[in-house]
Amino acid sequence: MLGFVFHVTRYSNGDIETEFFDMEKKDKVTYSTKNGLPRETALALADSLGRNIWTKIESENGKVTSVSFEEYNFEKDFFKVREKLERVWKGYLERV
């Protein structure tokens, strides 16, 4: 799946939860060390927050197998990602 990290929560016990916007599903997906996401992968995802970076996550049987990153140009924004992320973020804030 391809998308962006748009929210990260770091808990006092060391757990990390990342919310990811999946471009294919047009929805958010939550990944967490509480649910078996390796800490190194969680840190890499968290570090991409707030950067112009595509994140590609590959998984098998519900477990993340690899993560890769690529720079995204918001100036051209071919996929209207900024608008979609703003809608997801607004929906998240309304639930909180």
C-alpha cells in the first residue's frame, strides 16, 4: 500500500502508534508496536511524519514485511493528496 503517515502517538511505555493514509483504500490504517509492528519500523514511519515523503508498506498475513520511502512533490500534487489528508485529519479531530 502507498500513502503517508499523518499522525504519530508515542506512549510513555515505549509503544509507538502511527496513523497512515492509504492511497488505494482512501482511508486511514493504524500500525502499532502494540500489535506486533517492529520498533525500528515504527520509528522509521514516525520519522516520515511532516515530510514530503511517500511511504510504501508491504505486508503479508497482516504483518509488515517492508517499508520504503520516496520524496513527494506537494507543489504539483497530482493525486490531490493534500486535500485528502486534510479531510482525514479533520475527521480525526472531530472524533477526538
